Amino acid sequence: MATADTLFIGASGKPEVLQLRLANRHGLITGATGTGKTVTLQILAEGFSAVGVPVFAADVKGDLSGIAAAGEPKPALLERATRIGLDDYGFEAFPTVFWDLFGESGHPVRTTISEMGPLLLSRLLGLTEAQEGALNIAFRIADEEGLALLDLKDLRALLVDMAERASDLRTEYGSITSPTIGAIQRRLLVLEEQGGDRFFGEPALQISDIMRTTRDGRGYVNILAADRLMRSPQLYATFLLWLLSELFEELPEVGDPEKPRLVFFFDEAHVLFDEAPRALVEKVEQVVRLIRSKGVGVYFVTQNPLDIPDEVLGQLGNRIQHALRAFTPRDQKAVKTAADTFRQNPDLNTVEAITQLGVGEALVSTLEAKGTPSMVQRTLIRPPSSRLGPITAEERLQVIRNSPIFGIYDTAVDRESAYEILARRAQEKADAEARAADAGRTGTSRDGGSSRRSSSRETATDRFLKNLASAVGRQIGHALVRGILGGLKR
């Protein structure tokens, strides 16, 4: 059913297809839980992979992992294929790379604090305006002083240093208060307890590694294990927005290619916009609007079209709407909103159809040759060729071991960065103060040794070392103590 320039979605009495050259105009997959959104995501990922387009998708429930294994000829699938005239229906596995921020169900995904940037990091930490201002100062100081911010302990060390130098920094940057620094440190601790510390570090993800194709020209389907990640929805949303931003920053302009360079599925998209500050929504809008020129298609997957701000919703040209329920006034508003986003079909009552769709059915409208949306059609979605449901843990492990990136990201690297540089500075300052104190004792011993009392007082360097050990935790604090005893001296 698919051709060289289309992707087959299903049948409405006629084939419903997605024009590949317009697939980077983005899309929306919506519907209530259990109505078939994940299967629709799966068949789209299969279609893109088959024509050489890499895919990145979050697997929120674990079901999408089945794309890595061939499906089985179950009666319901075969009957569906017959009903829609899919004569060449068969079963196959698709090339898959599994990723996991926690490094448990896939290759670790990392970025650095510097690459994340203060805006997204502030969103991730839920900072106030004043706290975000302090974080921006931290990034500015890191740039000016050549302090690489790679992981959480780097940022913590810099914040401690800022607190110790607050009076010196006030003239250039304004007031940096201890309560503000303390509040950021507490947020970093919460993030670490959620497992977010595993996300920051090196080796950092290279965008090219999620844009791979096989030797026979199929696109790899990159699956992010997100079942555990969804327990920390802000981390999930911030990571995916960071990834979109990286794609936008790194990829060259290509205009409207014959097919996308990458298709990005953002499942549970509502978490991106829940309680998001206006600045963040504007950033999402900008990235979605401009990233199509980089050849990247973004498809939001969520229960309700009301989850997506109007500014973003208006940019999603390809729509697949599964069933919605209309039990409450808000539900009814959602149904009306969903219906109003389609180009109306005079032969179809769209509002009524949305509440009557069966599992595996959807209302479909895609962009036609001139970029205008097609009239909405009630469509039976094609069955997947890969497995419905998750693969086993053993099968997942085998896919990971056979991955083209196996061994690249699996071992963390901790090179010299802000933490080590600041610790060494503190050590050098402590050594200098000790030499000065010794010289002072030698010089004043003739006067009765009055310097002995003053040399026992806690210095600013002593306070920095104590605070740094406290800020980065007991284990890292022990490492710092070992460093002070010689390990960090070079």
C-alpha cells in the first residue's frame, strides 16, 4: 500500500497515507487510554524505519519495545489486514537501539550541565525567578573562568564557591544570597534522589548516534525506556525538550527534504506544558516551528488535544485522533476542540464519530500535495508487522549487545572539570595561607607567639572545603579529603 513517497496508515474506504515529503510538518496522535495510540505510534515508526528514516520515541509503558521483534500471525491481525486490503502484510523485526537515562534497560543517555543550559535546568529544578537568576550567574562565571560544568558535583562545587565569594561577586553580578544558593542545592539533592544525577556526565550523547541507518538502508528506531522515568515527569519532559533543542542547534538547514532526516515522537506530551512558565512554552513553540527546516518531524502523543497550547497545536499538520470519552463538560469540550482541528468532511459527523471510534480506529487527516490538510476520514489503522506488546528482558539484552553503539556510552568518564579545578584552587590557597601562617609564627615568636592563637581560626578556604564536602555528599566528600591529602595535587 505504501509507495516510494508515502507511508500507509490505514484505510477509510480508500488508502490513507502520509506524504513523506510533508512528514516533517509535524503531527498529533490523541485519544483516551486504551484506544490504540501506542499501536499507531508503532506502525508509523515501522513505516519510517522501512523507508530509511530514523525514529526516536519514548516507551512510557514498555509496549513499544516489541518493535524489535517480528510479530506473529494472529487471527485478529490477519483479519484487519484483509479488511483494509493490505495484501503484502507480513511480519518482521525492525532495527532498534534501546536507551535509558538510568542505564538499566538500554544504553545510558547523558548530557552535561553546560549543554543543558540555565533555562532548561531551572525548569527541571522548579526554581523561582531569583534562583534562576543565581543559576544564570553561575553559568556566566563558569564561562569566564574556564570551569567545565559536566555533572552535578561540578555545579554544586561552583555554587559553594559563589557563596564563599559572594561579597567579591556582588559588584559585578549583584547580590548572591546564601538562602538562594542553599535552595538551589536542595533542589539538586532532590534531583539526585530521583536518579537525575545519572543523566549528567560524559560521554555525552552525540546526535548522530540517534540518526543511524542500517547497511540495507533502514532507519534505526531509538526507544527510550521511560516507564521509570515517568515517575519524575519534569525530568522526562526536560530531557526530551533538551534533545529537541540539541537537534535544532546541531543540524544544518535542509528545507523540505523528500523525507525527514529524523522523526521524533513525544509521548505523554502534556507533561511538557503542565505548569510550564511562558518562557518555556515560547521556546517549545520556537523549536517546533523552526526544526522542520532541519528535516525533523515532531509528533506529539497525548490523550487530549487540550493538552497542547494553541501556538503549538496550530503547527501540527498531520492528525490522527483515536476515541475520546465525553462524560464531563471538560471531556465534551475536548471532543469539540478535537473535531474543530480537522478539515471537515460533509459526509462525516466528526464530533459524533470521535466518541464512537472502536479500538484501532481513528479519524485521520494528513497534509496533501500542496500542504493543505485532507478532509478527515474515519480510518481503520493498519496492523503492525512487529510484535504487539513488550519483548522479554533476555531479548532486550540481546538487542543491546548487538547494538551499533554498544560500548560507546556504557562506561561513564569523569575528566577534570569545575569540581577538580575548584578543589585544587582551594588546596593551593590553603597551602599559601599555611605558609604565610608559618612565616608569621616565625616572625612573632620573639614577641611571645601571639600568632599561634590567630592561626587556629577557621579560614575562608577551610569553610569552602567543608561546605564543598557537604554539598557534594558524603562519598564525594571523602574523595575530596583524600584529594587534599595528596590525590588532587599535581
